[in-house]
Amino acid sequence: MGNLAHALLSVTVAGMADPARFRRGKAYAADGSVSEVEVEPGLLRGWVQGSRAEAYEVAIAVELMTPPARVEHPERGDINRLMPQPEQMVVSCTCPDWDDPCKHAVAVLLAFAGELTDDPALLVEWRCPLRTNSRVAVGSRAAAGPPVEPPDPFSTPVWRTFLGDPADVPVAPFPHSEPVAFAAADVHGVDLGALLSDAVRRVAR
């Protein structure tokens, strides 16, 4: 059923756009300019790298329908019924092209059509109120790896040199009092307890 969904949506998009914009959008979809497609009930969103540094964001809203009996494996009749017609879609894009649809919207729709080949259930997610949200790395159905944590800015040698090594600083008491020492509290690799102890020592001089 995936090939049927792919073909029907591609034909629909070809009928929506003028030939020049359809060709440009098809080229965008083919060369990897569509980085991601997000699917949720009634809304398809995609990001297309165009002529500027920041990707254009495309949104295609569609009327919702009753889900089929087999949500995970829609049959031929389900695909035909769920395939939207041009008048059932509202297309928008952050690009300055006012044509409806622009080449970026064409690219997102065609990229989504390509993903339907492997997973026609995505059409059900788009057209039915199932409360789902799928992100598709266009061109690959492989699961993405875990997010990469950004480097800790406080763990750099420059930052540590600026702070010094508080662990080596002796804690001095207030005059006529017992030594003050704070419990260790590690935040971003910095022992705040030691820093507070050092601050107390300096004030007590």
C-alpha cells in the first residue's frame, strides 16, 4: 500500500503546482534539501534548505477524518479515502514566494510521499485524530541516536585556571570561632562548598 500512497500523493501535488515550481520542488526533495518532516493529526510540517542560511519552514494543514479499522496497516480503500484533495489542504511557508504551493511546500509533500512508501501508516497519522506525533528524518527510516549533550563550558582549562583549585585552599576560621567548612556541592564541575569556604576565609582576614 505504500507505493499506492506515494503515487497518489505525488499526482495530487503535481496537479496543485505549476510545472516550473513542481520541478524545483521535486529537485529539492531529491537532493536532500528537506531535512525533516513532522507529522501530527491535521498538520504536516517540514524544513527545506533554500537560498538562505536558515531553512524555510513549511506547514500543510488538512481536514481530519475518521481513522480506518487497521491503523497500522491501512488497506487500499483506506489509502484512497484518506488521500487529501487539493481543496482540503491549506499550505504556508516562511519563504517570500506567495504562490500556492511554493516549491518548498512541493518538496515537503513529495518527501512525505516518499516516506509513505515505507510507512503508509504516516498518512493515517496525518489525516486522523490519533494524538500522535512522528518526526521523520527524510531519506532514512533509521532511528536517530541519542541527542548529543553540548560541552560543559565550566569544564574548560581556561575556566578552571580562572577559578583556581579551591580544593587546595585551607579553610580559615572566623576570629574566636571554630573553622567554617561547607559541604561539597559539585555544580558543573565546580565545588561550590569549597568556593564558599574560601570566601569565608577571605572575609575573616
